[in-house]
Amino acid sequence: MFRQAGLAGLDIEQLFNHSPNPYVIVDRDLRIVGMNEAYLAVTMQKRDALAGHMLFEAFPSDPESPHGRMLRQSFAKVLQTGQVDHIPLIPYPISNPDGTLAHRYWSATHTPINDAEGRVEYILQHTVDVTELHMLRQANPDADWKMQTDLLRRADAVQGQNLALGREREYLRGLFEQAPGFMAVLRGERHVFEIVNASYRKLVGRADLIGKTVREALPEIAGQGFYELLDNVYSSGNPYSAHGARVTLQHPDGGEAKEVFLDFIYQPLRDADGAVSGIFVQGNDVTQLHQAEEAARESEDRFRTLAHSLPNHVWTATADGRVDWSNPSMLDYLGVKDPIAELAEFEPLLHPEDVDRVFDQWRQSLAHGQALQSEHRLLHRGGAYRWFLTRAVPIRNGVGEIVRWVGTNTDIEEQKKTESRLETLASALETRVEERTAELQKTQEVLRQSQKMEAIGNLAGGIAHDFNNLLQVITGNLQLLAKDLRGNDIAERRLNSALDGASRGARLASQLLSFGRRQPLAPKVVNLGRLVREMDHLIRRSIGEAIEIDTIVGGGLWNTQVDPSNVENALLNLAINARDAMEGRGRLTIELGNAYLDDHYAQNAFDVKAGQYVMLAVSDTGCGMPADVLARAFDPFFTTKPEGRGTGLGLSMVYGFVKQSGGHINIYSEVGSGTTVRIYLPRSMEVEDVIAEEPSGNVAGGTETILVVEDDEAVRDITVSMLSELGYKVLKARDADSGLAIIDSGVMIDLLFTDVVMPGRLKSSELARKAKERRPDIEVLFTSGYTENSIVHGGRLDAGVNLLSKPYARETLARKVRFLLDKARENRANMATTATPQTATPSSSNSGIRVLLCEDEALIRISTADYLQDFGITVVEAGTGQEALQAIDGAAIDILVTDVHLPDMNGLDLLNRMRETYKDLPVIFATGDLHLPGMEALDQAALVTKPYDYDLLAKLIRDMVNRRRPT
């Protein structure tokens, strides 16, 4: 275009900057990148304050306001479609230089500027300030014409008045001159300009009008009918008014003719005789208002075109809320043809559950002029309801009055379904969180209970050690004193009372250890049906004849591995508690059966593992327990019995024993109905053990030599006295080092009787090991008042260990010592008679196998080594990792059998050190751990858990060694 016009060299930037129309350019992010001087003038801003800033930062607006949404939607439309978009009229306040807010009305056009690829890169905004035009449109022009006509009449009436009225006339002429509408007075039938105000002169673009006729002053209006109108008004004396009349005016200096639109009135003026002497002309230039109305009509047309093309529902309503129009999408959805008639009553189209809420919101919006936003269900023409989001905003006139409502309905059915699914997921998540919280609380409860048990166990153990030593001194001296008081009835009665008191103290200490899960258990595989039947007579005698006893044993009862004596004590405790609850009269039911506790039960119970159990239930018909008593039933020293009738340790002892045995216990009780205690003990798949009878009969002594090692002097002295009285030769030592010195002296010793917990460098277990090394035929008997020590692990005695718990009676000591000495004598006799090659020949597959056995517990190491040697396997023993490394010293080793937790190093570290010399050396980790971290990466490695089966260990050693040997 510029090339064709010969303007190819024109500076486009200068042309843009000096254009009288306001322009601004923004990028895709709506950041201002350029503007011309006209834009700066109309917005009253400086270039530095706008360049580089976001448009809505420079001219802030609420995104939810009508003008804020209108402007943003226009920009979005241009970016999306690449088409020009018009905003005929938009209210948008801007800041004055003094900071005050000016409410202005604008007309804007947004034109896309594309890049080389045809993508919108910038948007050119052309802005026109139409505030004055909009205000003129809202005004009432009839009132101005009347005021100005009256003014002219008054001025004409005072023309002939005296000079005193001159000033008033000048004042009125001043008002006439300054009137905002154009005014003129024409005289005579030729219509000569007599008075013209500034607005008139500005409108026609001429100043030299006075004294000229209309035809002389305004020749360009010839042919437009205005001359004829003036002639008619003058001749008829009738006024004439016009609205929006189009007039073409020509400036006297030339240039293009301009088209204006006027509202005006021709009012005839009469003289004193009533004859028409002139015409008063008054009017207003409504060109801009006309243009604004045209733009508004164009905008409304575009709105309706857009509304008809939108998939959303679009509707309008009157100021009082009556729907008077809707787009085809809404009519089609509702099945409506006439919106005015059929949408006047909207209630039938809403879901019944939403009617009250929606109408309340609509009434609130109508009353306060607030925008409406509501979610509700609308009836489809097919009879189904769908969710819609309805938004409606008020349209106001220039004085702020609501003249109309414009609304949209957006289908949100899928969104609602998604929200429903999310709510379901959230509910599931909340449930999972609650379950996880419950699991955490349960874990915390387990931890709390475990810590409580640990604390009580530690307290009980500490007390038991010293308390049992004291009881041992007391009972030992009382038993020795009994021999000297025979025949003295009074003294014997008092002595027996003292022995009973000491025995009760021993039971109390034992109960504390039981609750704290510290008692040494000797579990056997038993059938509880047989055990309960054998206890029938004892239970009946303990609870009295007035209580009926029913015993129910389920068919095919499984075995369980448990300490039989503790089961008997637990059952007897529960029977006695039931007797007290029934006050000596009622029915006691003992039930045995197989049970399976599933994962669900285990998750909702305390410290329970899912699996197969043997169930022992004891039920009574007593008074039952209220909830607060039931919650504390297992707490130590808690009892509801009268003072002196119970220690509060009965149920605590049962609880501790069951938990220590890997079982579960629960109480069900109802006040007035009775109580049921159910004990669940883990099922054993092994065959029932034959329980050996405890040594009984008359107390017998002997002449063998016994070494007593005890750090407590009083206990040591009383033990020596009791053994000496039984005829034994007794040697004594105050600690393990002294005991080892006596053994090393070469003196013949048949039995080592040693305390477990003693001060000094050498442990009692080490003393026993060294004694066995020096005297393989020596018997070892341990004694202790505390069970958390080197010979008791997991509450169970190590295999092959003999223990006599403190305090012990003279008869118990005598029987235990005699039993071990007789057993040793029988073993020696058997070895002497069977020591022939035929009976001691090891398996050929075991010959030549050398095992390095590293175990810090001497008794375990000794018994394991003895058993493996009986299989023909050569065993090199070591108590620490360093001893193991020194013991081999380059000798050939076929396999390493080691504990994991050694005093000086880890079993894995020992293996790594040895494999530096013996590559691919097989290893068996013998440990109490069920899993060994890091073992998965090892070759030629196996794991056996304590207590392990010696035959299984020997077979595993043979298989792993033979696998490496060439065939």
C-alpha cells in the first residue's frame, strides 16, 4: 500500500507514535511492549510506567469483575482464534495523576499480529474514550430543551426594558453563550442570525454568522430539508423537533464534509402582537451517542451470534428475574420453544432437592444486585437430570440501576462424577489412614506393653537375684536347724512357719519373673488333653465339692510345645480365681480344642500372630467383671479380693507365661453372667515328648567331691554345710577364677556346682567350658536366682544345661546332685563297655571332616563339639573370633560353624577374614536370629537357628563339605 502511494520510505514507527488514535501493543503474556503518544495522553500515564509491565499490573482490575472478565475474554479469544475482536463499550477505571480513580467508558478493538508461522505473537489494542458519549446517552435531553427555550423567551421579553435590566440581560446572554447545547436566534422570514452561542459556532465551524441568513452562512445544508423546515416553522408558528437527525456540514476552509447527528428543536418567537418574528434554535450534538448506540446494537448482534454458537446455555432475564431469552442450546436441552412463556416458571425444570436452595440464592442476588453462582440439576427433555453450574451477572445503566441479567449454564456432570470418584478415593484413603493410625496405635501399645514388661522384668530380675540369695541363706539354715530341734514340738512348729514364709517369698519372686517373661522355661511337646485329665483330682481338691466341673476335649486335639509345669500352674490359678468369683458354688467348665486365629483377628488384637493354636478355655458362672476391672485384670498386684486374700499376681503370672510361650490370652466377662479365660498356645507338629519323672524318694547323699563356686558368702557357706551334711567332700571358691585354679590343681572333682551371675574376669559359662576341657567326665550344675543370663536365651534353657533355681530346699539340692552324679557314673560305665571300633565307628562320609566351631557360650560349644565328634567329625573349638583365627594357624579346615554375635567381632567379619586364606570356605551360621542381613550375597553359606537339632547340623556339615570334594 505504501509503495503504491509513493510512501515506501515513510517511518512506520513515527507514523504509529504520532497517530491521533490511542494504540498499545502487548505480547502473548499481555506484557506491554509498545504504545503511542495518544495512548499515554488518554490514560494519563508515562511511558516508563507502562513499558515492560503486565497490562493488568499497570491497570489493575478484579478478574471476577464484569469489565475484568470482558477484557480478559477478548484477549483470550484473539489468542485462540487469531481473529479481530471488538468491545463496543466497557467500563474501566484508571488512575489520575494525583492517584484518584477515574471511572471511564471505552471502546476497544483487539487485532492479532502474527509471526512468520502464522501464530499470534502480539495484539494491537485500539482504545477510544467514549465516557462523554455514554453519559449523554443516559441523560434526558427534553429537560435541557425546555430550560434553554425558556431562557431565550425571557431574554426576548426583556429586550425593550430599560437600562436597569441590561445587566440581567447580559447575564442571561452569558448563560446563553456558555450553554453546553448549541443555540441560536434567527430573525425574520429570511432567518438572519441574531444570536449564536459558542457551541453552535463550534458545531458548524464558522464564527462569522451574525447578520447572515442561514442560506448565506450554511450553504452546504441546501437540499437536506432544513431551509424548508425553518420556512414552515416561521410561516405556521408551530415548533419542530428532531432526534438523531443526520446533517452533512462543510468547513469553510475546505476538506472533507463531516456527518453529524443532532437532536434539536425549532421554536417560533413572537412579538408583542403574537406574530412570529423569529425562530429559537436549540439542540445537542449526539453524533458520538449515535455511534455508541450503533456500536451497542452491533455488540448485541455479536452477542446473540456468539450465544447462538456456544454449546453452553446462555440466557437473559429482566431486572426482576424473569427469563426472557435463551440460546438454542438451552432450548434444545430443555425441550422448550418459547422461552418467555415456558421459562417464566422455572421450578419444574429443577431437581426437587435443589429448588429451595437455588431460588433462595436467586432472590438474594436480585435483592442485593450480586452475581449468582449456583450448582444444581436441570431436567433434560428426555427425563434425566444433569448437573449444571449457573452464573449470572447484572447489567447496569449509567446510574448503576440493574436493567438486565445475563447468565450461562455450564454442564458439569462429568466434573461431578469425577468429584464423586475423588470423594470415594478420599474416603478410601481416609479409611486407610484410620487403619494405619490404628495399626500405629496398636504398635505403640505393643511397644508400651513391651517396655512395661521389660521394666518390670528388669526390676523383678534385680530383686530376684538378691532376694533369692537371701531366701537361700534363710531356708538352708532353717533346714539345717530342723535336725537339731527334732523332738521339740513348739520349736518345730515355729521352724515350719518360718520355712512356709520363705517358700511364699520364693513363689512371689517366681511370679514376678513369670509376669516379666523372665522365668526359665523347659518346653516339651505335650497333649493338653492328657495333662488336664491328669490334673482333674488336683483341681477338684483345690476348688471344693460344691463346684461342678465339666471337662470338654475336642476330637483330634493338636499337640503344643509348652512348659508342662507352667500350664498346670496357670490352670490351677484360673480354677482358684473361678472358685473365688463363684463364692465356692457354681459350675466350672474346662474346654480344649483346636483354633485358628486369622489375619483379621491378629490385626485387631494385641501382640498376636495369625496361625494354628491349641485353645484352653476356663469358664465360670460367677459374678463377672465390670469393664474397668477387666481392663486391669493382667496388671501386676491388681486384685479385687479383700486384703490378705491375694497378691494380684495370679493372672499376671498366667499372662506372662502365655506370652513367653508365644501364645495369646483373652478374657470375656459379663457382670452377673460369669467369666471365660481363653488361652491360645501355638500348635506343634512334633510327636508328644515322654516326660521324665522328677527324682523322688528318700534323700540320699554320697562320698563324691563337689566344687561349690558362689560369690555370696552366706549362700556359699549354707550350700557347703548342706552338701557336707549329705556326706560329700566339698571344695569352695568365691569366683570363677578361684574355681578354675582349684580345677587346675589336679584334685579329683566329680561335680562343679556354680552360680551363674558372679563378678570377676571369668564367666561361669567359661569356667564350665574350661572344666570340661580339663575333665571331660565332670558334671556341671548351675544355680541362679536371676534368669536373664548366659545359659538362658529367649526364656529357655540352652540345650544340655542343668539349672537349679534359687532358693532351693535341701531335699531338692540333694536329689538334683545325686541324679547328676548317678547319670555321670552310668555314662562312664557305658563308655567303658561300648568303647569298641564296631559301635563307635563314624560314618565313612564324615571321616576326615575338620570343623572350626566358633561359639562364645561354652556349654553350647561343648555339647555341640561332643555330639559332632561322636559322628567322627574333627572339631576345632574357639570362643571368640580371634581365638578362631589363632586356632587354625594355617591348618586345613573344611567348614566354619560360627555364631553371629561374637564378643570381639561379627560372624560375617570372621568369615571374610578366613576366606582370605580359605577361598570359598563353606560356612554355617548358628544363631538365634531368624534372618542374617547380607547373607543373600554369600556362596556356600547356610543358616540354622538356635536351638538346633544336632543330627540336622551334622547332616548339613556333611552335605556342604562333600559337595566341594571331588567324587
